[in-house]
Amino acid sequence: MQSTQERLIILDTETTGIDPKAGHRIVEIGCVEMVNRKLTGRSYHVYINPQMEMEQEVIDVHGLTNDFLADKPLFHQVANEFIEFIRGAELVIHNAKFDVGFMDHEFAMVNRGLPMTADICSITDTLAVSRDEFGSPKTLDYLAKFYRVDKLVDRTYHGALIDAQLLAFVYIEMTRRQNTLNLQHGDGNDGDSLGIRRLDANRAALPVVMAGTEELQAHEERLDIVEQKGSAPIWRASAEPIEAEKAQ
């Protein structure tokens, strides 16, 4: 049923700078659609005339020149079709604060009472997800290499549609564990194919394999090395009271 489908829009933008409050504008929007974690082949891609001249430093990043953008539509001319494409979906964006900030600024500039991004759809920031996963936020390039999807897309330039496609592959890998690890509790007994499989309380005890003489000797030798380097091994220190207690 359509109502049970999870519709994601993987989105990226290219801009004339880093701060919409300083007059910077969106020059490219790229989106790819994913339903139930599978790319559908649907996409939304548009170049936009920012009505301003870009610095060469910015052009070198995304490869879009002022001449190329001169005959492209203005944002207000594509705003409605863009909103309709993303409406009701969950937006997946890397560093969502940046892109959503620009999108909301552009919506406000249209001055036709357009909604803000959060009123149109929900938002997932993969930069924040990477911080939770890795302990610090990671770039899209880092994640693409980590998940070994960096060769799937040609990124000579950081185009919005290209980066959205790459982020889609990253997102699939990043959330694969969440998709396969189903923790629904089932009926509370033995569980079923969708729930936790509980072990029989009367099952045989697991065997305990003790370390042999050679393994214990190797362990002591390793502790000697640690101690020689100036650090008292906590394993050896904690063992002394135990041995003393046994002797009493």
C-alpha cells in the first residue's frame, strides 16, 4: 500500500557562496527519489540564474559559469514545481542546515507566502548521523570512501545532482544495519520472523574454556612489557587481592 511506503528525497544544492544573508543564491538543485530504500529513477534537477556574478573561486568548485547560468530560469519560476516534488517526503541532506537555510531564504524572497522547508517535509541530516556513528561529523567524501561507494559517481565537479546521487548510495550503506536489525518484540514468547528470538531457559550451559599454561605465560610476558613502559597493568594489580583472598 502507498501509505506504508517510505519516500525519501536525497537533495543537494550548489550556491554562489556560503551565506544567504550576504546575498548568496542557489544556482543548482539536484534531487533523487528513493522509496523503501530503493532508487526509483525519478529525479528533479534544475539550474537557476542567481541574478548576480559569481567569483572564480566559487566557479572552480561546481564548474557553473556566469555565462552558463545567464539564460536559466529564476528561482521563483521553478519554486512551485520544486515544492511539489519534495512535498510530504523525508529530505535526506548532508549538512542540512546549509541547504535548508538557502532554500528557506529563496522561498521567502519569492514573497508569495510559500511555506518553509520544515512545513513541506521532514529532514534528516546525514552530517549529524555521521557524528553519532563516528564520534565526529564526517564529510560526504569521507563517508563515500568509508562505505566504498566513491567510485560509483564521477565527481570531477561537485554538481548538486551528482552529489545527491552519491549521498543516496552513502545513505543506503549508512542505514543498512538499521534496516536489517529488526528489534520488534513479537508476542513476548519465542518471537517470530519479525521479532526477537528468545533462547530456551532450559538450554545446556555454554562451555567455559580456561586459558592454558602457555597462554597464561604469554599473558604475563605481555604485562611485563606494559610495566617496563612505565604503566602498571591493572589486570595484574587487581589479581593480587584476589590471590590474597584465596590464601586466607
